[in-house]
Amino acid sequence: MHPKRRDNQDRYLRAAQVKGFIKKTADNKGLTKEQVHQRLTTNYKKMFKIEVLTHFW
């Protein structure tokens, strides 16, 4: 597989895993997906002290 195509595939898989994680967490804790997403991005920002892009969710 071409390296650029592999990178795109990896990005797609990571995005799918995060979406699945958000859905699973929301179902388990009785929260909305948006609440879980906000908590995840807030904690991610705190951990890595970076600006998280949220437009791809």
C-alpha cells in the first residue's frame, strides 16, 4: 500500500475508534455524546496543553 494511502487509512481508523469510544462511554454513563466529547477534549487539552481541533467530530 502506498505510504500516503496508509496514513489516510490510519487516520480514518483512529477517528472511527474515537467515535466508538465516545458512543460506548456515553451509553455506559448515561450522558450525551456531546458531553463525553467535551470532557474528552477538555482533558486532552489539559494533558497535552494544546489546542484540539474539534471540527472533524
